[in-house]
Amino acid sequence: MEKINRRKFILAGAAGLAGLTFAGKGYGHIYPLSNDVMVDKVKFGESGLTVSRIAMGTGTRGYNNSSNMTRLGMDKFVQLARHAYERGIRFYDMAEGYGSMPFVAESIKGLPRENITLLSKIWTYEDGSDRIEPVPQFLDRFRKAANTDYFDVILMHCLQQGNWNETRKHYMDGLSKAKQDGIVKAIGVSCHDKGALETAAESPWVDVIMARINPFGTMMDGTPDEIKAIIAKAVQNGKGVIGMKIFGEGKNVSEEERTQSIQFNMTQTNIHCMTLGCETEAEMDDAITKVMSFV
């Protein structure tokens, strides 16, 4: 009998369910996943964390303290987040701007906190110490919203300038103190600019980077090859790297594009994990099938 590898087994299982097609927003040919396929965990650079290879994104089209996920309503959000947990996704990517922290808090009630990775983000301004509340107040409010004593990861959100390490020192100092006090385990940045990403890759302050990466160049900060090279440098320097905008925030969601993007990220980049903004269980299962086929 021919031995079948994991990738062939998973893809064959999905193909065998081809008659059960789900229609998501812009998605076609989405097949349910066998319940025995679980997302694995990976060492997250030198951050000291181990995280699931997929994070549940909660910020697709996030604005005004809401997102496509929170606009599902609490009950549907919790059902989706619990489904993620049952499939091995133990990493939840949040931000205040998405309004998702209370939703995740409700979703993880009763689950062992030590098995879960919680990431959130703070908005910052250039030399902005007096424009918004101090970092300790930010984090106290965030911890209350997420119903947690600590965060595994806090990122400075949506950095768009290469000199952020000079203009955000107030926040950096506050987050370093929070890390020292055990309120945060790892700190870093979410980048929306090539220069910001290059600075993050070299900065000794950074534990974790979130970078926009897909094979199409959609909503990215450089060409795929340019961003791949910066990510490789970041990983070489011990950073944990999360890929985001894997499907171009819903702009590259055909069956061929989804497969192409996940294959690209799993085989051609150095990212440790990826955050995926799935809005249905079917979309999530389809993504898990594709990701795990390349493990």
C-alpha cells in the first residue's frame, strides 16, 4: 500500500468533501475540515513564547471600535472563537480599535489561561506622552476589557515611519516597564511601512513584529521579495514574526489565491505564524486545511 504523507492526506480529505461547498463573502469552494486535524504550535522566535501557527484575527475592516468579527454579535463571535480553540487555534489577535477585547474575554471564559496567547495593540503618536493616557493606564484598561491579569504580547499599532524608535520612546519605556513587571510577556510593533519594518527588524527593543505579507503585493509595504528579505533579517535577529494581510484583507480570496498565498507564506517566507480574519467556521476550517497541508 502506498504511504500517504500528511499533506496528501489532508488535501484528499478535503477533496472527498467537495460536494459540501460553503459560500462566504467572496469565498467559493470552501470545504469543512476533519475534526482530528489540529493547528500545531511553534516557538515564537526568542520571545520566550510558544504560539499556535494560526492566530484568530479579530480586526477585518476594523474601525470605530468594531470589526467584521465583532459586528457578527457576541453569540456568533463566541461560537467562532470557541471553534478556533477546538481546532488548536489558541492565539487571539485583538486591538481596542476593533472593539474585540470584551468579545475574546467572553470567548475564553473557563478555558485555561496558560494555554492561550492574547495579543493586543496600543495606538501611539509622535512624542505623544500628553496626547493620550500613560501606558500603565492603557494596560489597566486593556486588562479589564480582556479580563486578564497579563497580556502575552502588546504591540505599538500601525507604525508608518522608520524613525518610530526615536518618536515613540515614551511608549517604549512604558512597555518595557510593563514587561519587567510581568504585565506583558513580549512587546513589539505592527508595521504599515517598509522603513518601520526595517527598523523593527534591527531594534533590540522588539520581541515581536506583525508584517503585511502575501505573494500579490496587496496592501503591502514593498514587493513580496523586499518584505521577505526584511522578515528574514528579523528572524535572524530573534524576532517572532506574525504575517498579516495574508489574503490582502479580502481582496485575494479565490480558491487559487488562498492556496497560493498560504503556500507562499508557509514555504517561502520566514514568518512563524499568521493572523487570519475568518468570519465563518467554514472559512476557518478551509484555512486550517490549507495551512496544515504544508506543515
